[in-house]
Amino acid sequence: MTSDTRVVALRQPDEMDDPLTAVLRNGARRLLAQAVEAEAEAFLAEMRGLRLPDGRERLVRHGHGPERLVQTGIGPVPVRRVKLRDRGAPSEAERIRFTSALLPRWARRTRSLDALLPILYLRGVSMGDFQEALKALLGPEAPNLSPSVIGRLRDEWQADYTRWQRRDLSARHYVYFWADGVYLQARMEPQAECMLVLIGATPEGKKELVGFQVGMRESAQSWHELLVDLKARGLAVAPRVATGDGSLGFWKALGEVFPTTRHQRCWVHKTANILDKLPKSVQPAVKHDLREIWQAPDRATAEDAVDTFAEKYAAKYAKAVACLLKDRDALLTFYDFPAEHWDHLRTSNPIESVFATVRLRTVRTKGALSQDTARLMVFKLVMMAAKTWRRLKGENQLPKVVRGVRFRNGLEVIETSVQTAA
């Protein structure tokens, strides 16, 4: 007697076929092969004028290299590089070689995947879980992404960081600076490290990471060391203005290293500091009144709004008013620069937005980053984020700021010469 079974064997996720992905991979393989072939033919066409003594072409096709898998965003794609032969090289050192820009000789992953790895780590995926996390995207056979490979990539990031820290700055010029110190609690460390970050705006309107250094505390000495190092590597021209939090030791260090740079206090930090000194019941109204100050169309209106704020709240909330008044001039520095740049100069948010992801990582893992790893991961995140930073609005005004043209209430001051009759 036979018994029927109702148990049905289901296919495992790793065994599932995805016809669309298969089509995409095959299409990618064909397109890549065609592109590399076209690249090789273009290179041969440029070298056609090179001939051997008997008139034959010096550079000829020489088949293909062995097939290898390149890990891409749609999984591994098999590729073969084109080989060319130089038949007339006098020596090995003078041999003409063809290197594909699309398919570098030792490439095993696309650059987008290398950029994805530190992002995954900072988003809370540990290195040991990378293989599992990427299977859903790249397929179960995802090569070149084992924990040991990730470890080697981390070593490469360390080398990148070291080179970046030693780069020559003699040809660099930054019109504006944004400075901030960010604290991250690392694993098994007695206190949080302060990561000192400096972002600069070039005369072309591009934002760049200028300085990045870990200090034991957010002190004037730590900032002084960072700024002196930048100057020693060639950064000779002082920025016109720097934006940062009022509690930074940065300001004392800046005055010692770049004394001509003007100070602009960050309105986001200042607003938060003032609200901390007030009961929650009045915070919405105070926040609105503060916004009336930094959104004023000119300095005179802003000054009047500051006086009104002090008169309105001084009797009951003297500490909050004192917090505002002590940085009164530095909070309104932006009025002496182009109006198109006000949104950029009033806050150090370009740094704060980048570090939101870093803080998320340390919170999720309860500080499971060593000091060295934290510094390295933060550096990679900032460098990748820098590629998408928005350029400054009104970049056509930056050359005027560089030349020292005066601005009043965001508008250029036109100097007129007074001529007297003879």
C-alpha cells in the first residue's frame, strides 16, 4: 500500500532563476565586450603610423586575455580584455601597451561597489555580514567580497587617508571655511573622541574637505595643530570668513594662524543653545523671533530685531538673552558678503548633515567601532559625500570676494571717485 504525501519541496532562494537579471547580465557582457573592442580599435588607429622597417604595422591584435568575473551592481559579469602586441619594441621598457579605461587590467569590482562597502558598514552592517547582505543584490555567487577582501579594502582606505593627509596644498585657495567638531563614542574607550572637520569653498564655488583630524578634545590646541599642518603644506591664503559653533576652540586657533579671517557664528547651533536655556512652553515663540533676526533683509533690520528680542525676554530669561548678545557681531557677519552666499554662511550644516549617518552607525552598534576604524570610516563617508555636495549659489560673486570687493547688506559697494573742479 502506498501513501500519498502532501509535502511539496520548495525551491530555495539561492536556487531561484531570475530571467530579467540573466538578460541584463548577458546584455552587459555583450555591451562591455563591444565597448572594449571599440576602445582597442581606436587605439590601433592612432598607432597606425608606426611601422616596422619592412613596412608592416608595429602594433597588431594578439587575441584576448583569460576570462574573469567582474563584480557589478547586477552581479558578476564575465569579461575578457583585448591584447595587443608590439612587434618592434627595442626593449621591454619601451614596449607600447594598451590599457582599457573601461576594463583595467586587475579590476575585480566596479568602483561603485567599492564606494558601497563603507556606506554599508556605517549603516550598521558588520564586515562579517557583507556577504549575506549583498547576496540579495548581487546573487549567491558574489565573488571578491569575502571578509578577508573587505579587510584588504580597509587597508587601501587607510592608505588613501594617509596620502590625503600629506597632500600638497600650495595650489589650493579657499574663500570660506566651515568648522565643526563631532564626538563619537568608540568601543572600549574611556571617552568620546572629537573629530575635527574643516570644509572649504573654492573660488569656483565647489565645497571640499580641507582638514580632518581626531583630537582628544575640542580644544584650541587640537584646532591649532590642524590649521598649522594645513599652512605647513602650502595653504598660504587665509579664507575670508569661517563659520562654526561658538563653543569651539577653533576661534582662538584661527586667530593665531589666520588672523585676517572673519568669524561667523552658526545660527543653527546658536538657536539650539538659546532654546536650551528656556522652558519648552516659550521655545516656539523664541524660535520664531530668532528667525526674524537672521532672515532680516539687511543688518539694520537684524540689529533692531536683536534689540527687540533682548527687551522682550531679558526680564525672565536673562541667560538666553546673554547667549545671543555675546556673539551679536559674529552672528551678523554674513551681511558683509554677497546675498547669494547667505544661506551657505549662516550655518555649519554641510558638516552636520554628513555626520548624521555616522552617529546612526555608532548608535546602532552601541559604539562598536575602534578609534582607528571610526576615523577611517568617517573619512571615507565624508569623501564620498563630497562628490554630491552642492556648489555655492552665486558662484560668479566669488571672484569679487577674492579680490576684496566690499559688500553691504549683500550688495556690492560701488566705489565712486569724487572729482572736484579745478
